[in-house]
Amino acid sequence: MVNTFIIVPTADDYSMSLGAAATVCGIIIGSMAVAQVFSSVYFSAWSNKSYFRPLVFSSIVLFLGNVLYALAYDLNSLTILLIVLTISPF
């Protein structure tokens, strides 16, 4: 949840600094919501069988997503930003 509270208010400025239009902010926030729908179903089924493995997997993906989110700015890549925000709910 902390990632969502950090990303949503800054998505407009962040996408504009990467050279995108301000409307890309809606795509960024929308992609997170769509990915959360699919990941919640997947993790719900997986966590019914095991609790530890889904927790470790989501922690690793969360860490990698945060690193790539920061690198998107350094690499000046809007594509990386969109990919990261799509997979970050997993």
C-alpha cells in the first residue's frame, strides 16, 4: 500500500519528466489497478496452499519493482515505467 501512496501523487510529475503527456498519468494509475485485479485472484489461490512462498515472491518482486521504478528516471525510459507499474502489484 505504501507504494501506491507514493506513486499515485507523483505519477503526473514523474511521467512528464520522462517526456510523456500528462494524460499518461491516467494510464499509469489504471495499469496498476488492472494488474491488482489479476494478482489478487492469483495470490488468493496461491496463499490458500502456502503462506510463506507467496510472501517471499511478492517481496522480491516489490523490491525489484522499486529499483526499476527509480531506474526508469535515470534511464529516461517511459516504457520501463509502464512495465514496472504493471507488474508491481504482483
